[in-house]
Amino acid sequence: MNPLLVTANAESTGKTAVTLALAQAARERGTDVGYMKPKGTRLQSNVGKTLDEDPMLARELLGLDAEMHELEPVVYSPTFVQEAIRGRETADEVRARIREAYDALAADHDRMFVEGGGLTAGRILDIADGDVAELLDATVLLVCPYDAVTDVDDVLAAAEDVGDSLSGVLFNRVSESAYDQLQDDVVPFLEGRGITVHGVLPREQDLAGVTVGELADDIGANVLTDVPTDAFVERFSVAAMGPDAALRGLRRTKDTAVITGGDRSEIHTAALEAPGVKCLILTGGHRPSGAVLGKAAEKGVPVMVVNSNTLTTIERAEDVVRVGRTRDEETVNRMGELLAGHADLDGILGD
């Protein structure tokens, strides 16, 4: 069978969980499966240290013996890109490295599942996901989010990038409010354009964000309130304006962590009035007033403080929510259940 390359047209679409759940489904059908992520983009530093846990999780869940450098032969760091610009990394050499690693892995398995690293990342050396699919003669599953009808443009652009390698589209994390429009209008439209839609997976909150407690642990925050921290956070709002403007904006948010200076008591008070605010993250090491903490306890909203400045805190927090605590066996198993119930597994796997 041709390898299956799973890519996405946006970050945080569940690409890893989809890839590994499909590999597990194929294994349950009797196929000896392998895994590869040719291009790693989750970096620890510019010089190529990788935080990419995806190959490690794949190795564990699928029982693979390969080493990390085999599963992920290219670490796509800024330093790597700079070397490419200077001619010290060439397209031919890098593509050959990917092909050599793939051939070595594929020799031990009936079918390979390849996790993409981006439709645009890698174009400088012809190793964007569409290029990799062509290099490996892979079919491509395109995972896409869907929030509004204007997202169709992004789907069409991504499908064009992939070209003839495209097997079809899988929509993931679709909210209940968008589900009917997608099924009734968008899916027939896309299929009328010759793009197969393999499934529409509903949004599940525990797969879409992290809890307040997990967020506090990961950014090294000190939680100042004795209230539950099991609410989910999916996005952030930086409150740097006046309290009236902050309250107007925050009333439109949902499942939000508010990041603001620890000395902005008027912002703290306004944020606690917004029902979509799940926690306050106060920067600069400043503890809020007793009145703010008392109101937070009354409202059941956790308040945490960090020593870092607001910009650094935003970067850390966004990275936590983007990556999430979803890269584990439980998430992959739940994704397998969603695929079984809402997707055409036979069509995706080519059975």
C-alpha cells in the first residue's frame, strides 16, 4: 500500500492524534504499521533542539524500535533554514535524507503512516508536505478545522497545494453550531469540486484545550485561590486597556484565560465579571489585592501569578494551549472512537 501522509491546513487541528489513531486502526485490521515524521518543527531552540514528542509517542504506542533521528530525519529550525539560504543544505541532499530514512523504516512494515510538518514549512528546500507526498508516493489526508463558511477558501487552497496526491479531507473539532452547515452545504460543495470529504468529527472540549490546573503547572504559576482548577482554557485575552473596554471585550469571550499585569486591579475586577473568563494570569510577580482575591473566590475563578513579564507569559501560555496535554494514549484512543463513529475509515485507509 502507498504510505498515508496526514497533514493539516492550520495548527492545533489534532493531526498527531489522527495519524496515530489511523495507524492503530490499520494495525487492528492486521497491517504491520510504521510511522515517520520527516520534518520536525516543534523546536526548543534555534539551533535545532527539538521538543517534538510526536515520534516518541508513536514509538511507544505502535511498539517501534526506530531511533528518533530515523523517525524525524529533518529538524526544521531557523538555523537549518539559514543554512539552506546559504547553500549549505540543498534540496537534493535533504530530500535524499528523507527518502533514505523512509526506505529504511518502510522495509520493516506493510504500510507507513507519515505525519506532516506543514503545507508551507519546507518550501525553501522542496520539502513542504505536498513535496514530501510526491517524494514518497504517498496519498494525503488533509485535516481541517471548520468554524465558518469562509474557511472553505482555506480548504480549497490547501487541496490545491497537495494536488493529485490528495485522498480527501477530514474536518476535525467542528462545533455543534457549525456542524449542520458544514454537513448540509459545505460537504456537497467540496465533493462537487472533486474533493472527497472522509468525515466530520465533532468538537470535544477535553481534546481542544487544557485545564486551568495543567496550565498553571506548565507555566510555573502560583495559584492564589482555593477554587477548582478543572475548567478548560482554549484561548487567551491580553487585557491592557481600560476596565470598561476590557469588560466589553471579555463579555464576548469563551473559555478564556485573561493575562494582565498583577498591578491592574481595575482589569482584574472587570475580568471577574465576564462569564467566559476561566482564570486570571497576573504577570510581574505582583499579588492582587485582598478584595480581588475575595471576589475571585466568590465567583469561583482561579487567580494565578507568575514572575515573568506579560509578553513572555503569553508566549509560554499559548504554547501550552497549542500543544495541549492531548499527546497521550488516552487522546489517541478517543480519536480512534471519533474516527470509527464519524469518518469513512475504509475510504481513508484504502480498504
